[in-house]
Amino acid sequence: MTHDFQTDSRSMLARLRTAMAEEAAGQARLDKITHLIADSMRTEVCSVYLFRDSETLELCATEGLKAEAVHQTRMRLGEGLVGRVARTGRLINTPDAPSEPGFRYMAETGEEIYSSFAGVPIQRLGEKLGVLVVQSKIARRFSEDEITLLEVVAMVLAEMAELGVFVGEGAALSALHTKPVVFRGTTGQEGTAEGHVWLHEPRVVITNPIAEDPHRERERLQEATEQLRDAVDRMVSGIAEDDKEQLEVLEAYRMFANSKGWMRRMEEDVARGLSAEAAVEKEQSTARARMESITDPYLRGRLHDLDDLSNRLLRILSGQGKETGADMPADPILVARNIGPAELLDYGRSLRGIVLEEGSVGSHAAIVARSLAIPLIIHADRVTTEALNGDHIVLDGDNGVAHLRPEDTVVTAFRDKMAMQAKAQERYGSIRDLPAVTMCGERVHLMMNAGLMADLPSLAGSGAEGVGLFRTELQFLIRNQMPRRSELSALYARVMDSAAGRKVVFRTLDIGSDKVLSYMKPTDEPNPALGWRAIRVGLDKPGVMRMQLQALIRAANGRALSVMFPFVAQYDEYRAARAEMDKAMERERILGHPLPASLEIGAMLETPSLAYAPRRFFEEVDFLSIGGNDLKQFFFAADRENERVRRRYDTLNVSFLTFLQGIVDRCADTGTTLSFCGEDAGRPVEALCLAAIGLRTLSMRPASIGPVKSLLMRTDLTALRGVIDKAREDGLQSVRGPVMDFLRADG
């Protein structure tokens, strides 16, 4: 890049800064900006198109096209060359616009006399705001320097839009964040909540996109980068030398922090006239744009690393740390792109609800949210760019909908719904200590799922008879390194102490798929849900399994112990895992440690293959727990993380109920204790049908026990079983319709 070009760039940005500082209405300011861009770049036309809504672009200012076309010319996303730039987020640079695929001629603008076209997206951190276009009569391709200058200007326009400098009469873009917005995502945890936004990582607001002194900005950038590198070095030095897997993860992080290419690109943008903060954010926006088109999970992970480094660097430069001076509201609803389990646990039960842009129904955050009974919505696209700290927000976790800055009618409806739920909870409290006995005299045992010490107070309060599933992986997921055996033993002992004699079933480490340890080398698998996970990891890394089994034996300290192995697909896997337990017991005996008073070893039936295991397996295993979440997705060949298919298959599908009935019958024949664990166990209608086909132990989240028990106590399972059997005979695909008719008729 020539010195002359850098000088021209800085001169143009200086004129932009002056225009931005002048007292003027939004439209007047925008008109002046298009004039000075056209003048500086020596083009006949400069136009700014901004999004009116998520699908529509509007011509908001122009120099060179017909003035009457402003606020009249609109196009859909993807329509014409401007729409194509907006949709793809990539520039178009052509000497012959009419010959380009998708060209749309807009007669009202008078653009037919202009041949050359260059358009670049106006975007901020992946948020598409509009398109900046220059055109000229001469058929020529704009030079690389000219395109670079156009991209720098687009970056400044994005920052100015963020600050609200274009807001005024007739403006298409509003950056004031005052209108009601509805986000339709996915349910991560049911429930309703009302409160005020608390941003997990408040956005850094750049108030100085244009630099007055490029040399000083370069010094600031270099000083901040050195601080960042020192911080990363300290993170690496804090890891034990033998913890090779975590070291590899952080070394990759350090590689990005020391990337010469990353630094060079930012320094070049500073030389062109951007402030240090704007240069960092411009590079960050580029990385996020790349992220959208990459499907490889490893590469996406590395781009996430770069995104995180950029955030850290911006906070150093701007001084805008996570502590912004704002006070957390008394009724906080957390809003974030994503969040790890440890960070979520730091907030604890102070949160009323959580809204995430990313995440999954089986993610660490979702598991913790369910443990804490906090409504969670995931896949709420763009919520972090729209929400501000303190914004009023209501969550409908049951339907995956968040209302930001809701209208009064929405708030009234939500408060009515929450009042009804509170009244129902009072009713459930009155039956908390009663056994779940149906009208036909059948006893159903209701257990709770847990994974944190924070869950255990719910054991008595919910009316659960014990813990049917204690997820031991959460203690591994919330740490930065492998926990010690002594730490695990102390934790498991506290769990048993808190249970006060009630049964606790510990599930051994279930990692893999969407539960990845930060200190474990990632495996690139095309289908991780069917890959190296759970018992497969345990058998391939027996040292970890033995350590955990020894911790469980020591925690029991002479008490009864129940352990089950996850994701067992074959009889041989169970036998191998059982052999590891036998070795652990023998080792503890030799060491003189107390052995459990009784020991039950079970398996989770989460794959259809285990339902057809040899009879000897059913006779040998002490108990089985049907893992409904995984079993259902494998039975229907429908990924529960895929919104296009996860809702297409009903738990009350006749085929699935018939399959479950077969498992119930096999266990009855061999005298094998059987339970059902999963989301469906906590849905009253589904739980009722599971009990009707013979499942007498159900394990669910604590908040579901009251509703499930209430419905069980008011239902005749024998009559319900007749409804299910008739639906099968009638050839229906699902029993849901007849079951709902039965329940309504029964009051």
C-alpha cells in the first residue's frame, strides 16, 4: 500500500469524522456522507442502502442517483446486486453491472447510465446493517486500494449506525433499541419468567471509530496486544506439564494471540485511519463472517478462539471490562451468545431465566439450567445485538419464545399464566409427602435427576423418593482440569449425606457427543452422537473409569451404593465395565477401605440394540434405566438437536410405545428392575402413558414431580391402558389423541 493511498484514506476518514460531529438531522448527515465519499473516491455515484426489516433493503441516501428514489426504492434480501451483497456478506466489484447474474434494473433511480459497480456490506460483528455502493459511467473494475477504502468506510458507517447518528425522520435504521422484539428460539428448559436483561458480556461500544493520530493508535494496539499475550502466557503457565490435552488447547489459543498476520491486518487498518478499537472489530467481523460458512467443528472452534481473543483485546483497549458499572437487576434474565457451565454456576439461582444465541438442548448450559430449574431459550438469533442491560423481557420457555421490551398486553398475558402456574404449585405442595398411588391402586415411584450439590435441597422439597440419575460428568465439565479422586469422593459422599438415606443412582462419566471436556483433546467426528462417547470412552480410558469407581466406593463408606454405566449398546460392554468395578472393589478391599453394604450395578438402555441383548444380560444386570432422550432419537433416526426433525416424532407414537412395552415385558420375565429417565418422564401425559404400559419408576427434574404425581393420583391406569391398546388395534400412528380425549372426559 502506498503512502499516498494511506494519506487519502486518512483524509477521507477525517472528513467523515467532521461530518459525524456536526449538528444535523440523521438524513442530512447521511446525505453529506454520501457526497463526501463520492467526492473522495472520484465516482459519480455513492449510495447507502439500509435494512428496513430483516428481509428488506431501502435506499436511504445517494449522491448521483435521482433524489426522489430515496426512501422509495426497496428490494428484498438477495434481489439484485445490492441484495446479493447483503445476503452473502461479500463484496461485488464489476465493470459491467447489467451483465452480472441477478442484476435488477431500477428505473426510478436513473442508474442505467452507470456501468461500473462496487458494493460492500455494512456490518458489525456479523450483524448486517446494509450495503455501501459506488458506481461510475466508465466501465472499469475498482482497484484493490479503492475497495479497501470502501470497506474501511463501511466499517465506520456500521459504528456510526450503532451510535444512532442516522436516526431521524424517514430513516430505515433505528439503533435506539426501543421497539418490542420477539425472538423465536428453541426450548432448553421449560418455564416462564419475567425480568430485566443482564448481558453476560456487554458489547464494547466504540465511540471513536476514526483516529486522529495513526501513530498513537498503532502504539495503543501494540501495547494492548502485549497485555493480551502476557495474559494468555499466564493461562498456559498455570497448567500442569502433564496435562497435555489442555496445554494443546491453550497453545492453539496462544498461537492466535501471536499471529503476525492478525496483527499486520489490524495495523494496516490503523494506518488507513481507523482507531485501534475499530481495527480490531473490523478483523473480528471478518472472522465472524467466515464462521457462518464453515461447517467443520474444529475450524469453527478455532474461529471462536479468535473471536474471544478479539473481545479480550477490545476490552483492554476500551477499558470496558465485564464490570461496566451497571448494577445487576433484582430480577436478572441472562442474555449471552453462549455460556459455559462454570460461568452459569457462578450466577447460581440468582437468575430468573436465560436466553442464548447458540447452545443445544443437550449442552452443558442446558443441563445446568435444568438442574437449577431456570427457564432457558436457545437459538435466539441476534438477541445479544438487540438487548441492552436493563431491558424488560419475558420468557415463554415452554414454547421457546422471548419478548424483549414487550407491550402491555403481552405482559398481562404472561402474568396471568405465571399466576396460574403458582396456584398449581400450591396444589402440588399439598400432595408432596403422599405416595404416587393411582386410582386403580398402582404405586409409581417418582425419582429426581440431579448433577449438582445445588440440586439436592430439591430432594425433600419436591417429594422425590430418591435420585434416579446423578450425572457425574458435570463435575468434570465445570473444571479446567481433571478432578482428583479425593475431590470426587468427598463430593459423592456429600451427595449421599444430603440424600439422608434415600437411594442415589450414580451414572458414571457420560462425555463425548455434545459434552466435551476442555482439557481433553477434541475428536473430529462426523456424527458425535453416535461416536466415541460415554461407556466407549470409559473402556478406552480405563484409568479414568477406575479412578471414578474407587471414588464412589470410598464415598459410600459402608453404605449401599448404586452405579450405572451409560450408553451400553452390547452385553460385552456391560461385562467389561462390570469387571472394572470388580477390580476396584478388590483393590479397595486389599487397601482395607470399607466396602459398600450392598452394591447394585446397572446400565442405561439408550440404544435399540441393548433391548435385544441375550437373556443372560437381563438376568445378570441388577437394574436397567431407559434413557429416553437418546433412545428416542436413535429409534426414530431423528437428531434431537435438529429443529427440522426433532418435533416430528411423538413419544406416544404407537411404534415407540410398543418397543418400550417389549422392554417392560423382557424385564418382567427376568425379574430385572426397570425405570425410565428422561424429559418425557417429566411430562405428565407422557409419564401417565409410560406408567400405563408397566413402567413403575420414573426419574425426572424436580419441578416435574408435582404435576406428574397430581395426574397419576387422579387416573385409572387400567382404563388408560385399554385406551392405548384400542389405539394400537385401530391402527393409529399415535395414541396422543385418544389419551387426551380420555383425560378430558375423565375431568
